[in-house]
Amino acid sequence: MTSFLQSAVGIARPLFATSTAYPQDQADGERSDWGWFPSLAIWTSVTVAAAAAAAEANRYALGWAAPVFYASIALLVLPLAGRLVWPQTSRLERIALLLLAALGLFLIRMIHEPTAFLDHDTFLHWATANDIMRTGRLFTPNPLLPISPVYPGLEIVATALSEMSGLPIFVCAQLLMAIVRLVFVVALFLVYERISGSPRVASLAVAVYMGASSFVYFDTMFSYGSLAIFFLVLALLIDARIEQTDRWLPVLIIALPVLAALAVTHHLTAFIASLLLAAFAAFEIASRKSSRSVLRIVTLPATALLLTAGWSAWTGNPTESYLGPVFDGAISEATRLLSFGGGRLPFVAEDGTTAPLWLREITILSVLLICLGLATSFFRALAIAGVPVLWARFPAQWRELFRWDNNRLVVLTLVTFAYPLSIILRMTRAGWEVGNRIGPFAFLGVGIVVAIGLVTFWQGWSQSRLRASTIGAALAICVIAGVFSGSGNYIPGSPGYQVAADSSSIEPMAISAATWTRQWLGPRNRFFSDRVNRLLLATYGGQQVITTLYDKYDLGAVEFSERFGPQELDAIRQTSLSYFLIDMRLAEQLPLMGFYFDPGPVYRKPPDPRVLQKFNDIAGVNRVFDNGYMSIINVATLRDSPNAP
């Protein structure tokens, strides 16, 4: 057993070794100097401090705060990107600069929630983690996100860290996400390096990937997708190693826990990982030039698919019921958009708020830059991958830059077709979330294809500082646009409360009300409230909230009905509801997210305040809490009374 483990470690160690394909990269790979890294580390700390100061100023609604915040991101990325573009930068420095960029952007993300969870999706998984710590068991139903308990990989790791360290779940979650992000960047670099044979291309590919809308914001929050994309890249790295070694069975053993962890962490990412691995295998078999046996080629993708499908089947195939309606709505609305039937107005929130002009221009410019990069690199990438019909069209000096018959490069090049699809979906109301989640997978291909264009066309081996600065500026624009596309203009923080605006709706008064319910009413009461307050009730209050997704009843119609009648009473009885938490601030604004409770009717004006006060005149209803803005209404007596009106 000991010798087998030693063999496995020996096989795994080369996963982190360099792989170069031409003399210039060989020379750079052998150098071990840090280059500009120490100076740029100090500079990065200054830009993060400036971003923090701008975010604080934004709380006071100072007009210069948002531009300075995004300028700080640009000043962080620009010199790092410029140095990565420079042809003579060593491999060691490239890896260090990528880690520095990832850490700096993660800290900017932390400015958004430095002491407690604020983002909508983090509350969903915090609730599942709380249930695990409270009960000591898995699979406790979570009405906020019913699929979360059956994919508990993230919560298992976070709660284990919390139990062992004694630290709060928030601290453990942020430490976990920071570690995952740094290892993810290194692993992605190694995947790209093994595909391209060039640390320069690999580092530029990772830099382009940082322009994905999910990189800075969505994929660093405490959400199962953030951990799953990390496992996906590890699986791709292991797959590349299996291809390059004759002792592939020990590497496959190492792959099993990675694939199993991915299968129990996130449904969509696990299926996409299986498809990518299957595509790599299919293209390798189709090429008819592989020296590996078919069994060796298909073992890893078959294992991934078996684990993914097996876990989904064992848990009752919840993915279909969860994602099916989302994709159906997204495809339907995207079809209407393409047929000029209308769609979501770009850069305009559902409450009519419009993004600043300069941010709109930067975002559009970013899309154009990426499209330009793909247009000038798509066929080059296919040619470099060894597609014969295209290979002869390119200069001879590039023929030794990459490996011949590169099946993985062909697949990732074809993956770039998902990028325009994600843009189309983001222009629809129903498909915005789907488009955003497609982004990290589409950018797996976009990153390396655009990087190939930078190396073989836009820059080559030129040592022009102007050209390097220009390319660095383009990369900085893509990163800024990615931050804005993934979070809107709210990652610096909101200057005040907004209705149904997720993190901009979470403030001390609402947290205090939710905490009061745990202290004075006890946990696990059946509660209903709006989209944001139910997050706080489920986490800070420990209450059992009613949601349309889980309970299949829309109690929002009861809260917003003009009168209370038999239909409303029947809904309360059907859901065994005990309490309403009613926030009078809902009557002040339209919802930023487009809905007050769950996706449904589009509101043209806020509800009449008198509608929210209708419970005051109903016999058998008691108001047990009121802080002037928020009230908690006890309807248990009314629910159980046989003589209720």
C-alpha cells in the first residue's frame, strides 16, 4: 500500500511541471527570477486600498466614488497585464503575477462583504450549512434552494472547517473561497500550458479568462458553483496528465475523488465537465492518430459521466425540475429577441435605473474586443491544433509553436461558440442568469483562443512598450467590464436601502428583526416574507420560510391582495403558515430585481400601503412585532379557527 501511494504521488507531481514546445519558452521556463513581482505587489496593495476608500465614499453617495472604484481595478490590472504580455517575462514571474491579480481582485470582491454575507446566493448555501451544523445530518430540506441540500459538497467542506477551527461559518467560507481561487488560477494556467506548450500563451489565456463576468464576483462567493468550477479545472489537468503518461491507472485513482467531489457539489458544472472530457476523448478517437487504446481514452470521461449521472439519479434527478423551467424560459425569450420580438433593455434595471454612460461604453467595448480577438484567432487556433485544411495558410515560423493534432485545443476552440450565446441570453429577462452561468465555461475556450491571437498576430515577439501597453489596456477593459457585467454597479456597495435589490436591501434593521424572531418566537416557525427578508429569516432567524419553489404556493398574492377573503385564508391553511413579516418599504419603490417575492408578474408601480395594512382589521390576527417599518403578523390563530371569515 505504501509503495502504491508513493507511486501515486510520483505520478501526480508532474501535473505541476512545465511543458514547453519551443526555444524561447524553454529559456523563459528555466529562468527563476521574480522580475517586477515585488514592486507590483506593493502597487496592488495600494490599488486595493484605493478601491476600499472609494467603496466607503460610495456609501455616502459621493459622485466620484464609483469611477474611482473602477479606476482602481484598472490600475490594478493594467501593469500586471502589461508585464504578462511582455515576451521575456519568466514562467515563475507569470505564475506569481497571476496569483497577485487573483488575490487583488478577490480582496476587491471582499470589500463588498467584509464582515458578513450579503449576496443572495450566499444566504442560500449558508442556510444549508446551518442545517448541517444544527442537525448533524445531510439532506435537510432548504426551501430557499431545494437543490442545495442534495449537492452539499461546498457546505460539507465549510462546516468541517468551522467545526475544526471554531471559526464562524462566514470566516471559513471566505478563507475557503480565497484558497480555491488561488489554486484555481494555478491549475488553469497549467491546463493551458499543457495544451499550448507555452507559459506565455497560458498566462495570457488566464488573464483573458479573468474578463469573464463571473470571475471576480459570482465565482468567488460562497456558492456551490464557485467550488465546482475549481474541481472542473482539476479534472481537466488530470486528464491532460493521463494522456502524457504510460502509468495512467494511478492518476485515474487520483482523479476519482476529484470527480466524485464535483458530482456532489454542482449539477451543471459536473455535467459540463463530463461533456468536455467526453469531447476530448471523441476528438482523439476520431483523429485516428492516437497511440493510446480506446479503453484508456474513454475511462476518465466514462467515470465522470457515471458518477455525475449516478448521483443525480440517486437523489431523484432534481436537476431537471430545477433547471428545466429556467432554460425553457431563457430559450423562449432568446428566440423572441432574435426575431425582433423585444427583450430586456441592456444596462437598465427593472426599476428603471440606468448604468452610467462610461460603464456602458466600457462593457460594449469589452464585447467588441473579445469578438475581435476571436475573429482573428479562431482559425489560427484550429490551424495550430493541426487541422490540415487550415494549417498551410499560416507562416512557417508558427509551425513549431504548438503540438501537432491537439484535440483539446480543437474542442476549446469550438467551445467559444458559447460566448455569443451567453451574450444573447444576457439580453433577456429569463435568460440573464443562464447567460451569466454559461460565461465561465465559454471563457475556457475564449481565454486560450484569444491568447493565441495575441501571441501569433497582435504582438508576436515585438518588444514595443506601446504595443504591450495597448494589449494590457485591452485586458484591463475586459476585466472591468466583467466585474460590472457580473454584479451591476453594486459591488462597491449601495449608498442606501433599495427594494428587492439583494445585497442593497440587507441592512441592520432587517437583520435585527430576523434575529428577534429566533430569540422570542423560537426557530422553525412557518414564515412568509419578501425575497430579501426571507433570506434573513432563514439564516439569522432560523425560521422555516415559505417559497414558491419549494411549497408551490404564491403567498405574495395573499400579501398584495386588496382584501382578505376565503381564497387567501385557504392559501394560509394549505401552507400551514404561522407568521407574515411585512416590510412597509416595499410600497416605496419598484423592485430592482423585477419582483418582490419570486419571478412572476412584472410590476409597473409599487403596491398601495393600505394593501400591506389589511391584516390590522382582521379578527384573530395579532401583530407581535413592529419597529415602524417592519411588522410581524401572527396568523396561526386565524389559520386554526373553524369560524374564521
